[in-house]
Amino acid sequence: MSENYDFNVAYPTLRPTMMGANAVCASQPLAAQAGMKMLMLGGNAADAAIATAIALTVLEPSGNGVGSDAFAIIWDGKKAHGLNASGRSPAAWTPEYFASKGHDAVPTYGWDAVTVPGAVSGWVAVAKRFGTLPLTTLAQPAIDYARNGFPVSPLIGRLWEIAVKKLSNQPGFSECFAPEGRAPKIGEIFRNTQLADTLELIAKTEGEAFYRGELADKMIAHSREFGGAMTHDDLANHKADWVETLQQSFAGGSVHELPPNGQGIATLIALGILDKLNIGDKPVDSVETTHLCIEAMKLALADLDQHVTDNDHMLFDPQLFLNDAYLEERAHLIDRTKASDVTYGAPRPGGTVYLTTADSSGMMVSFIQSNYMGFGSGVVVPGTGISMQNRGCGFTLDPQHANCVAPNKRTLHTIIPAFAQDGEGKPLMSFGLMGGPMQAQGHLQLALRIMLYKQNPQAAIDAPRWRINGGRQVAMEATYDHNTLAALRAMGHDLIVEDPLGGHSFGGAQVIVVNPAGGYLAGTESRKDGQALVM
């Protein structure tokens, strides 16, 4: 897979593909600068990734915070390493616990939506294993932004305003994020000095204060005050796990995703089905190609919704979903001429931030962290600036479902990093996409365009996207060709057309591709505030 990429401008764009020996792509420009600063200090891609991730908790609170979860795939120059830094449920959580409180579902907001936050453990794990600079150095740009202030960027400012209206009654939220009784205006300088102090303490203690010390005490005291179930033991027992990635052959190379509890396996299932259908004989934006991609993704999402949960609680080994015979069986369900109603199979034995970095030594990092829904649960621990995710609401209370809530269990996660290799086992690209259930679908679309159709990363990002909403309903970006939309409707797809600038519904992507001529090609989401930096 050494062919050059197509640099013709295929779609309306505001940005060129960036090129250089080192690269940092992030959803907020100042955060990307924090990562690039680490490279300029002599750090590597792991250092750059962690500095960017920590900075994003300050600069983009509408998508992540210190109380988030995280996942990563690190290419160390020879091998891909997976990291699951998502937290588990409190030990007291059972279906009966929620029923006793009058809930017929896990709440979306408040302490009963909060699982143990894992992002801090992810920063520490990556820094210890792959980093070269002290965590105190990696955290310094974020600390400076929090203490001295930063200008609120346009998209984040709009999301912040929406959140203030929705979450102002959640404990601690307004005091931290609307101290003047409103959201900060776009361009206004916002300071979060308490978060600066928290980040200093986390960096100084390498996360110990967060899980077993002063910050843990404050989190648990706040949880108890507002009826939460989280305990000191829940925090102290948390650990991030290094895992082997799952792989699926595609387009002469392979795509890596993390194993469950993430949804990345859906991308791999869909790519495997498309491989069985010999995808690629029609143009990438043709009706035929788009139809097959949608149908394959529908089958993959049906399996995801039914089967995927904490890896320790899966009824089937995740690898069985990638078995050739199973993929062939699923591919046979697709009608090339019309949309289908799909269901899950049963294989037999036989509001998120994404960033990516790469350095001149060949190390590449694919990293994602998230609150889940915007500002998450709305809970902010007083005096700390720690905003808590609401991952708990990903659980179901149905005892017959694989993802039913249970003590110390990881829920199904939407956030997923991705990585790809070429046919010779060499690194090809580090990539990811934000946007809840859009992520697995976006990974497929990016892999298709870059790996199979050789589009440059910025073109692949700027291309129009589709998103399956359930059943036969598919959302299409308004930039799709009208004739294509008409043809898909004629095939039975229930299409709705959405403005790609209307929010996060089609995700925001960052991609770094290995340049066959040397160095990297980098692209970032032109629909959002993101930035790609190279040097």
C-alpha cells in the first residue's frame, strides 16, 4: 500500500492537508498547541497526546473533563498497544438499587449517572509506559490555560450556552461553569483556577490524589451529600487496563479497534462484511457503494446493540464476530438492490474529544476521552473543577440484556480510537471521530475513503457522511448529491437530510496518515473548531 494519495480537491473545504515530520491533531486549536509544545521540548507522540488530552479538559469542557473516561491505541514503532481507561460502576449498583429509588432506567444526570472516572488513570498509564517527560510538564499548558484564562471558541461557546440552560440545577455546575449566572460568551476569557489547582495535584501525585487522596475525599463527600453510591473503595480499586487490539483485514491492510466495552467492534464487523461483498468496484460516492456500506453497518450495529458490554460479561468471545464464516453469513443477508430490515446474529465458535499525534521516530497515538453527553452528568465537585461524566446511563436495567447494570461493571462505550496498518504490517494511519453512535460509522467511512479509495485525509474528512438512526432511517449530510439521495430513497432507505454544521450529529474527525514519501499527512474536521499542527 505504497501508492500516493489523491490530492485533488474532491469536496468543498476550508483546510488543506497538512504535512510534516511530526503532527498533532485535536478538536481545539490551543490544545493542539499544547501537544506540539511537548514535541518541541523533545518529547514524543505519547507526551504530546497526554498534554493535549489534559489541555482539552480545560479548553473544551463541553465534551470532556477530569471526570471523563478514555481509551487509546499507541503504535510504539513496532506494535499496537490498546488501553482501556474507562471506569466501572459503583459496587452498590444493581437493577434493584435503581428500582428502590423509583427509576425505570439509569438516570441521565446527577450522581446516579456517574461511573468511576478513568481518564486520569489513562494519562498516567500512557505517560509511565511510553512518555519521556514528567507528568508535571505535560500538565503545565492545561494548568496555565485554567489559571490565566483562555478565549472560548465558537462551537464550544454555543454548546456551553445550551448546557447552562439544561444543567444549572445540577450540584456544583453553575458555580464552576456559569459563575456570573450565564455561559461565557464566544471570545470571552474564561478562568477555572480551582481546576488549575486540581491538575497540579494530579500531576504532582501521578493520579494518586484523584483515586486515593485529597481529591477522592472531595468526590466521595459530594456523592454522599447528593445521594450517590460511589465509595472510596470504588475509586481506589479502579485501574486502567492494557489490552490487545482487535483487527480486521480490509483493503489490503488491517484496521485496529479496541475490544469491548467499546463499539469499535461494529466498525470491524461492517468492514469484514464489505470485504466479503468485494466493495470497491464502484466509485466511493456512488449509490451502489453507499448502499452496501449502510447495509453492512446496520448489521454490525444490530450485533453491537444486542451483544456488546464489558468484555468480562460478554456471552460470546468478541473474536467470533470477526470469524470469516460469520461475516460471510451476515454478508449474504444484504440485498444489493434494496434496503433491508436487519436483526442481530449469534456467532458460533469456529456532547467527546478525539486527538491523534505522531512523531519523527514513528510513534503514533490515537486517543479519545469523553463525558458522554456534552458536560456529562452536570455534577461538578465543589472546589475542584472536576466535572463528572454520565456513562452510567449507558447501562440498561433489563436483567436479560448483556449490558444490564451490575456492580463493578463497565458499560457499553461509544468512544473509540482507531488505527490502521498496511499490507506489510507497517503503520498506515491513526484516526478517530467524535459523536456518540456516529463513531463506529465514521470509522468505517474514513477507512473506506483513505484505505480503499486513496483519498487524502482532509478530503476524506470533508466528504459528506451518513448516519444510521435505527431501522431503515438514515441521516445524510445536505452536501450529498441530490440524485444519490433520490436513488437511495428509491431503494427503500428512509432518508432525512441534515445540515452538517448544525451540531455534532455527523461527528468531528482527526486523521494522521503516514506519507509514502516520508513524514505524515494530517487532516482535521473543517466542520468544527479543530486544528492540525505539523513541524
